Amino acid sequence: MDTLSLLQRELKGSVDFFLEYTNLDPHSPGFGLTVDATKNAQIASIASTGFALSGWVIASERGLLPPDRALEITRGTLRTLVHTVSQHRGFFAHFLHMQDGQRRGKCEYSTIDTALCLNGVITAAAYFQDAEVRELAAQLLERVDWRFIIFETDGQTRFRMAYNLDRGGDYVNGDPGFISQWDMAAEQKMMYLQAAGHIEADVARRLYHGFRRDKGSFDGQDVIVNPGGNLFAYQFSEAWLDTAKYLDPDGIDWFENTRLATLANRSFCLEHAADFKTYGENSWGVSAGDSPWGYDVSGATPALHPPTPNGTVSIYGAVSALPFVPDLALDMIAHLYQDHPQTWGKYGFYDAYNLAVDPPWYSSSLYGIDKGCSMIMVENHLTGLIWNTYTESPYIQKALRILGFQKRQ
């Protein structure tokens, strides 16, 4: 099978995944919510739901769903987000019960997971140009109280990561309240865009400059790294924002940064190929996702904290690298499909695999955020649809102007 046909099958499989694992019962209060992972189809993730919203755009554009049906699902999802889903000051609970949209247990109200959902909201509103979708999207975006999670520390203006009002709740060590801070370069860059239009411009710019730009090196070039060197943290914001078109206010080229980090990730795998059978020229990608030991967060050099390889390859991480290293990613996609058919199923590629354990392990699971990221990146590689829709939306264009991003000449 030629690679174009394979990518088209992967896209169809991804849309089929979201159709199968999204609550599409029109009588359910949780309509439109998407599972966190296929391991537990009763638990939804607010971030997965944001990826699904972008999936309905892809499905409509490609004829994988009738446009009226894609719009109907989008409207219903936004109604659920506005009226039903558990939220605190506009920040959604990370995990939800699939059927009623209520917070699961004592999970945190998460800034990044809310932001991932809102990226889908922004994309849907820009694409469908539907009055109800635009109105519901505006309500969701305006409801977020960004000032609630902004604070000053060591002369820097930063976001908190999350909030939990329950003693003994997720990520609570001691008294309930705010949880950690976004003080590093990671997947949160979308948050600065989303907040820019709802707070004072000078505060928005201070926030964007408030996280560290820690640097490592690859092939003699500087790379702004996230602490663990996790591949997904170079991809989540970049799945929606077309960084190939813009330089940031300081001239940082985030597209090139992701490209270099991807090459470094592959190089890290090659350096450890003698110790782990999974790693090789056409088998690389260290990120977060499924593993023989459950959900695993792994990284590669350069990183602030020296990563420990374990032989697990996050397939979606390499697939999501398509726009940045297309030839390398396509070679791996073809290799897996031809030589490791266990990595492929009815929804396209599974999450991960590891040949360095006995017996060799192949994931049979999918995570909504992983499948969503690779789906968007495949579409961006082929057509730029999500990049163009999101980046050119009035909401993001305004944010880019406020923050001082410059269009490339």
C-alpha cells in the first residue's frame, strides 16, 4: 500500500475511533464527551473531547461524515460543555463520567486539559461558521477566569497548573487549592493564546515571557527543552498553531525547535538500539502513553532530567511528527504497517509497542489525546486544514497580535 493511501486509512480509522468512543446518545446529558482511553469506556477526558471537536472538522471536510451530521455533533458537544460538564471558574474537571458529564472522584480542575478542549472549540467555531456554534464557543471562552490562576513569583508572572478544592484530591499534597505552576517550556503554549484576549495586554505578554526557556543541544544547535524531553510536549500546541508561519516575540522558531527535538528523540532511540530491540532506524518515538507497565511518561535527550529508556515506542508520537520530519515518519509508518501488523487495527495504529520485553508487547489500547494528536498532524501534513482553520481564526489572530508574534516574511 502506498503511503498516501495508508495515511488516508489512518485518518478514517481515527475518525471511526472518535465516532465509536464518543457519547453520541442524543438523550444523554454527556452527549459529545470522548473517552480518556479504551481501557475504561465509562470515563471521559475533557482533553479528548477537544481533539474530537477537531476530528468532526476533519470528518466534515473529508466527507467521512455528512457535514450536517458533523455540525449536529459539534453543536451538541458545545451545549454539553456549556450547560452540563463540571467546571470551576470555567476550568473543566480533567476526568468526567461519560454519561452525565460530572467530575470523576476528586480529580483536579486542569488548566492544560481545559485548554486542549478549548482549542477544539476554537477550531470548530472557525470552521463551521454556524451561529449557534459561534455563540456557544464565545460563552465557553469568555467563562474562563484566567486571572484566577495567574500569580507572581520570583519576579515572573505565571499560570498555576490546576486547582483542586478537595482534601485528599488528585495532586493535592496537604491543603487543597492550587497545584504547581507552568514555569517551564512544555505543551501549555496554547494557554497564552487563549488568555491573551481576556486579560490586560501587558499581563498577557508577561505571562508568555514568564516560563523558562531551558536549553539543551542537538547536532550543535540549541533546543528549548521540556524537563523530561517528552515528545508530546513539543506537539500538543503545535498541532493547532501553525508555527511554520510565525516567529514568537523574541524570534523563537517553535517549528524548528520541534523539528530538532524530534530528530534528537530519534537519535536517542538509535543510541540505545543495542539495548532495546524496539529502537531502530524506522522505530523511534519516546513520549507518554501506553506501555507494558500501564501509562508511562518517558523522554529523550536533551532534557533537564536525564531520561531512562525502557524500549517502549509511542507510535502516535512518531506519526504526530509527520509535518516536522516527513520522510522519517513516513518510513516508520510503512515499516510498522508492513513488518509489525500487530501495531494496526480497525482504528489505524495502536498507541505503542515494546519488543524489548518477553514476550514482545503490542498495545491493544488507544488514548483519545494520543489518537487525536496524530489525527490532526496527519491532516496538517496532507492539507494544513487544522493549522489554517485555527491559526487564521479571529480569536487566535487577535492573540498573536497582542503577544507580538510576527508572520514570517
